[in-house]
Amino acid sequence: MVRDGSRRAGARPGHDGGEDVGEARVPAFVLAQLTVFEPSLSTDTGVAAGDADRGQVVFESTCASCHGPGGEGGSQGPRLVDSGLDAAVIASTVEQGGGVMPAGLVSGQEQADVVAYVVSISRP
Ligand code: HEC
């Protein structure tokens, strides 16, 4: 006996269209840029040395959307943990941006703090 019906026209068993592979991809960075914070333009004259603990708070609210929580790397921003970046490179990246990373996300004391934090996670 031959079993018939292994292929019936119109019926595609086990395929309910759960994954729409053909869907247009909305680049996540477009969304991320909409949530970017207003750069604070306060002109602090006396910026104290950065505080990594305060910088972590800044990082999680301003940078982690791209670089991942704790700088572990995200969908858009590179991993900063163990990156070996020094403070000068981090500060200039924050000031000038790069790729989809906007320039001047933070400045003044917040910048000093977030740089101190990124330095702290960039060291193995
Ligand atoms: C909109 C996404 C986005 C946000 C928000 C963002 N970054 Fe970035 N960041 C990037 C991308 C993308 C790069 C890589 C840029 C390139 O390759 O030119 C980058 C690069 C960097 C680099 C250099 C990494 C390297 O290996 O050279 C540092 C440091 C950095 N970001 C720190 C920060 C800090 C600190 C913040 C928060 C104040 C922040 N980023 C916010 C996307 C972002």
C-alpha cells in the first residue's frame, strides 16, 4: 500500500508564519537616536576628577542602550569591557562621537565621571 497525501496542494503543515523573514528591518539605531539625551551644555569650570560610581549611573542611562549594560556590548555599540581604551580616547569619542554614536552626549562632570567608569571597565 502506498500512502498518499504527503503533499497536498495548498496545505503546508507546520508552517503558521510565526517568523516574518521578509519584513522590512527598521534599523534599531534610528530608534535609539530618538531617545538620545539632550546634551547638557552646562559650562562647568571646575570639573572634578571623574568618579566611576557616578559614571556608572550615567553610563547605564545614556550609553548602555548601545553599549549594553555594563558596557558588555550591545546591538550597535562595541563592547567596552576589557577594551584597554584609555581616558583620552574615551573622552574624545564621547566628545566627537563616531558612527551612529552622537557627539556630546554628556559633558562637564558627567563626562568626567563616565570616562572614569569606562576606564574602570576597560581594564581586565
Ligand atoms: C547610539 C548608540 C551609541 C550611544 C548612545 C553611545 N555609543 Fe559609544 N559607540 C557607538 C558606536 C556605534 C561606536 C563605534 C564608533 C566607530 O566605530 O566609529 C561607539 C564607540 C565608542 C567608544 C570607542 C570604542 C573603541 O573601541 O574605540 C567609546 C569609548 C564609547 N563609544 C563610549 C560611549 C559612552 C561613554 C557613551 C555614553 C556617554 C556612549 N558611547 C554612547 C554607539 C553608541
